[in-house]
Amino acid sequence: MLQIYHKDKNIATFNKDNEYILEYKNFDIKNSISLSLPNDRKFYINRKNIPFFDTFLPEGYLFEIFKNFLIKEYGYIDDFLLFKLLAPNMEGRITYKDNMIKKEETSDISLEEIINNDTKDTFNLLLKTFLTKNAVSGVQPKSMAILKESVVFKRYIVKTWGDEFKYLAENEYLTMKTISFANIPIPTLYLSKNKNFLIVERFDDASQGFEEVISLMGKLKDEKYSGSYEKIAKEIYKYTNDPVADMQLFYKMVIMHFLLKNGDAHLKNFGLLYNDDFSHIRLSPSYDVVTTTAYIFKDKPALTLNGKKIWHGKDTLISFGVKHCYLKESIANKLYNECIYALKKGIIMLNDYIKDNPHFTTIGKRMIDSWKTSLDQKSYKELPLELIKSWQKN
């Protein structure tokens, strides 16, 4: 059984029998675990995992590591056992304790060391050192790391890549930088010396919580591709304290996902930040944005917009802003043009980057080609066949 704490106060327990059971010990709303788990009822009981806790479970690369470890240690694996292993080492607004799980000590690995020594051995060291802190989702190879920066320790996610998605760290770094050109907040990012690591500073901490849209919708990670951008807009509008600013920001995020051809903008790629007493709730910075068509040539958007998973052009995106983000058409057009300007600036940046980093030429040119299709502002079911054929030749 996991004991759950807020500011050193034991507020709840989480256990699994035949069902997953969260039991609150009191009814003080300020001691709520998250937006989707308000402390105004005693029990939350689910046949499957509770969505908020499910958002912390590793997927893909990390899941396979934990699967091998847990089956060897316990003979089986399930969501509760995995969460129970990770939770005591999770740091944030809410903390967890289990007498059977050892809490890891902080290491003395520095940010500078990781930036300058981005080898496979270094990544394996991070995995070994911070294994039970890896309550992070996503399928690519990554690891949580608490790194020393000057005289303080900060939490980071260190991402790398394999042969299937070559130079993914650079792809994400350049795509995220282009997102920022549209005045969309992004986390602090570092690209390592040899371009093998993307190092991303966490933006949630002990003073503020973070919750993904997927758990606000009551869905589990297996359902992350089931939904629409219209429904995400509805959830954000429901919770935010500043709907005017956040709906404009979300609208720009959606536009940039389409312009940059990110086919993995699913329900776990949008979230809300909230302060300790829930008095201020806002849209989080943009995160995990990649030009997926550089690898999956016929990729499509992760979620529907206007009932379809296609690369929508200007007219549909403007209509989305007016109907679902509650924008005046003049504002929707202004923000769309701001995103187009960011895209053009990103193309210039990417061309310059390729000149200085010729190893990135193939992936970089695919990214530029993908982005340029957005400049004609038309809709595409998928990228033009001629473009795909030219990539296949190379």
C-alpha cells in the first residue's frame, strides 16, 4: 500500500486488490492530489488504473527495462507494481512512501558533464543511477536525471535516439526552437556536444503540480490517440483561470503541430500547471514536439480535427480557432500569421544548421520539405507522393 503525502501530511492511500483504490483520509480540497482527483470524496475506485497515476508509467524503451527487472524480481508485472516501485522516488507537489521501496540518494552528476560526455556509456550510467526515478512516459530512449547546475540540483529528462529515428535529439531541439519563435513557452533545452542527447528541464516542481489532458479526460495511456483537438480545447477552457490567454496559446500550439508536421501530438502532449492550492491553473509550456514525417513519410496527425486525421490547412485551422478556441476571426488570422512567420524563421535556422552540421542533411532536408508544404496553406491527407518518392531515392 502506498501512502500519499502533501506537505508532509498523509492525505491518502493507494492500493490494488481486485480493483485500484485511492482512499482520501480527510476532505480538505487543498490537499487534493490533482485536478482530476479532487479531495471532495473518500474513494476513487477503478477496474483499471487511476488515470492520473497511469500518466507516470513508462512506455516503450523504459517499459521494457522495467518489465525485465520486475519479472525477474517479482515474477510478474502490472501497473500498480510498476507505480509502487517508482512513486517513492518521484519528487513534486505530491510525494509517496512505501516501506518496502528504498528511496534513492541524489548523485553528484553535473549538467556540464552530461552535455560534454554524451556517449552510450553516459546514458547507461544515467539509467542505472536514476532507474526508479523514471516516472516518464513516451516511447523513445530517455531517462530522468537530477543534475548539479552550479550550486543547485535540477530535474531533467535526458533523451537520446536509436537507428530507427536517427538524430532525433536534433530534430526535437530544432522543432522546439521553431515553436518558441511563435511566442509559445517551451522548457529550457540543451543539445549535447555531439548531438546525441536532448536535455530538457522539468517545469513541474514541489510548488506546482502538472496534469496531462489525458487524465483530465479520464483516459489511460493506451487511449492517447483516441480523441480530438476540439475536446482538448474544451478541457483547457473548463479548468484554466485565464481562458482568453490560454485558448490563444493552445490555438497556436495546434497550428504549429500542423505546420511542423508533428504526427505525435496526442492526449499526453498537452497539460495544465497549477499552484499548490489550485488557485491558479494555466496551460503548460509546449513539449515533445518532433517533425515525425522526417521518419514516417505518410504520417498523419495523432488526433482528429474537424473529424479527420489529415494535415489541415489555413481555412480549417482558422475555423477551429473561431469555433473551439472562442477567438474572433481577426485574432485567429493574426495568430495564424504569427505561426507562419515562426515557420519561415525556423526554415532559415534549419538551413543554417545543416550547413554547419552536414551529418544532419538528410533528416534536415526532409524537415524543411515537410515545413514548406505548410506554406501553401492547403490541406493534405498526407505529404505529396512526389516528395515521398524523392526521399525514398535518397
